[in-house]
Amino acid sequence: MIHILCVDDEKHFLSIEKSFLERRGGLSVDVASTVPEALEMMMIKKYDVIISDYRLPGQNGIDLLKHLRSSNNGIPFIMLTGRGEDEVAVTALTEGANFYVEKNSDPRSLFAELINMVRMLVESVRAKSETKATAEIRNRLYAIAANAILVINREGVIVDCNHRTNDVLGYSREEILGKNFSELIVNDELVNGANIMTALSVNEIVMNHMLRLMRKDNRVIPVAASSAALRDDEFGNLSGAVCVISDLSDHQKLQGQLTSAELRCRELEGVVRELFEDEDPEQKFKNVQKAS
């Protein structure tokens, strides 16, 4: 529900305005007739948009707007002006109003226009809020991620990354942005790299795609690339991807060490078996020397 505060000292107009906005616009509307009353109501309840007439008893609509903006309250504000009050309209916009509307126009057209303005302003504020929240989540994830994270566009150009990219690939943020992801892929595996985007065109996620990438220092490292599709329209067209790059170098070294250890253990098992099974004292001595 969108909550609106309408400020006007013309009670008949205010009654019609409230009725129309609620019935036709599906909005929740509270009313006030003076600036002090409006400010008091705003302390009690949170509103999405303020619609205020310019001409009010005592302080006017501009005074209300100035008070809000001087206290860093960026609530969307629509000013109602009289016909010919162009100077008031300009002042309102200068002081931070989002829109102004001539109050003396046809009531149905006026209220329909107000409904459209309110919805537009609320959608804009919510979109900005979501964008800010999304950016905050992204920054937090970037900060705590143990792997390199790359954001690439549909052409494969790297447009964003986290700090771990420098550790994994050896490139600073400034150096890697603008590079095409294919520049990092070892030549004989370019097809594998292209397969990621091909797979994402029909799937949302591709997990553990094995590649070999070339670091800035020309060292080739084995990696697992897990990618998620980014889509930019209602038809789900691919606009890019987020790729998490896991360096498998240490993992492969560990695997090699484990394999060597397993082979050594098997050799020792054979020697020990021979040591205890062979009854020839001389052969047992040779087996002990072999085991040592």
C-alpha cells in the first residue's frame, strides 16, 4: 500500500482529493490543513509521497518543502500551484519538489495526473532502494569471498571483479577490467571457455567448468569456473554472467602428494608382507634392508 499525505486548507477540495485518490488510485491517504499539522503527522507515520498546496494559512507549501529538505528528508514532494503561479512552480522545483501541478485544472484530469505521478515517484524510490541494497549485498559478498569473482557482459568483457582476483590471477582491478575473459584462457581451451556462455544461454547456472587460465605472470593454473547467468529483459536474453573462479593448483598438488603416499604405502605393505612370510633368514635380512 502506498501512503500519501495531502496538505490543503480547502476542506471541500481535500475531501474530494482523498476520495478520488483512494477509490481510483488504490492509495492510502491522510490529510492535514497546515504545515505544523503535516509535520506532526509525519513524526507519527511514514509516508511515501507528500502532495501539498502552495497556499496554506501561516506557512505555505514552499516553507514545508524547505523544512523537509533542510532536515535531509528526501520524501517525494508534489506541489499544487494556482494558475499563473509560474514563479512559485520554479521555486518549488529549485527547492527540491519532484513535480508541480496546476490546481485549477479539471479535477478528474488533475487527480488522474496525481495518481500517475505518485506511482512513478514510488516506483523510482523503491528501485533506487533495491539497487542500493543489491549493491551493498554485492560488496559484502565480494569482501568475504575466498575465490575470484568476475562479472562479464554478453561479449565476454570483464566489467567488475572482487579483490581476490588479484590473488588468483595476478591482475589488479584496474588491469583486468575491460579485458575479454577469453584473453585469460589458454589457447587450446578457448572452446571450453566459450561453452560456458553457450551453456548459460539455456541454463541459469553452470557448476565447476574446468579450465586452464593464464595468470599475469604467465603461469598457467587449473581452475573450476562456476557461473550464473545475468538476463536483462522480460524475454530472458543473456546479458552476461557472474563467474566464481576457484584455483585448483594447491588441490592438484595435494592430490599428487596423496597419490605418491598411497603408492609408497602399497610398496611398504608388500615389503612387510614379504618380511614376515619369507622363512629364509637371509632373505628376511634383505627384506629389512629393502624396507629401510
